[in-house]
Amino acid sequence: MSRQVIVVEADSVPEAIEEGLTRLGKEKSEVDIKILQEETPGLFDQNTEPARVQLTAEGTDLEELIRKLVADMLDLLNIDRYSLNITPGHKKYHVEIITPEASNELIGPQGKTLNAIQSLVEEQINQHSSEPLEVIMDSGEYRRERKEELEKRARLIAEQVKRENQEIELQPMIDLERQLIHQVIEDIPDVKAHSIGEGENRRIVILPRGKS
């Protein structure tokens, strides 16, 4: 069972507690409350230092939540023969979907279906966590194969950038894949990379060092 811990600042301790309970969606009896700092009155009864309160509550079992979310999504894909291996890590969960059927449908073109499931699960569990968590969803060693493919492509494009002395813009990618490209490019002389765009349109540009 995960724990939710938040720190709230307000003009007074009661206000900080009330705001914290609202944010957690809990009753006072369900929360452990620790006063970190009382409000400090200043001139003319105005507070110069706000009150700070820490609230701790038992949270959702994130592993069980992941299982339910994945099950719901696989049901929409009409995939009913599968098992899940969920491995917690440091601020992340590795989720392996093992299925003898419809693996191509589960992964989708360029991993789009698998990436969408990953994004939705990550978004949902972060609503129940006091710190940002990452979800890495995999099936049939897709992530390993995709990693090898992206590393090879990054090196080929880097050589093209150096040869033509021109920047090249890649297709939009998820955070995990962009991080991989950045790591590969960092080790290649005379080229660099940066990300542009927002949301699902976030993508990498590889360019010669010295150009901006």
C-alpha cells in the first residue's frame, strides 16, 4: 500500500489542514497531521510567515491499480489471454504484458497502442502518488528491439548530419525514446540534439555542434 504525503502552506494551521484534506480527499480521522510551522504574526496582524502542515494518508495500492487499468484496456482490445509481471523500481514500474495472441494489435504501428496504454496508466497512477512515477510498459521484448532500432537510427542520422552539415528533425517520440536518442547523441562527436514541440508532438532535432 502506498502512502500519500503532502505539505501545505496557508495563512493558518486550520486553513492548511482543511486545504490538505480537500487535496487528499480524506477525512481528518483518516490522516496523520504534523504541524511543521505555526503562522507567525507580523505588524498590523498580518502574517509574515505562513503555517506549514504535513499530512500523511494511506493511499491506493498502485500495483493493484495498474493491474485493473491494464485489464480494462486489454478488454477493449478483446485480449483475454494474458498475464502481467509488474516490477517496482525507483520511482517507476516496469510492466510486462505476456500474451500468446494479438501481440501486434497490442503493440500497434510503431508501438502506438502500447505507448498509449503506458501513457494512460502513468497518468492515472500519478493521481494517487505523492511523487512523480514512471511506467514502462512492454510486451514481447518490444522495448529492447525498439531500443536497438533507435540507437542504430540515431547513429546513422548523426553521420548524415555531420556529412551534410545540416540539422535533421526526427518524428515525434515518447519521453522514454527521446531520452534514449539524447544519450546516444551525447557520445557522438561533432553533433548535438535538443527537443522541440509540446505534448504528443514533442520531437528531437539533431544538428552539428556549434549551430543553434
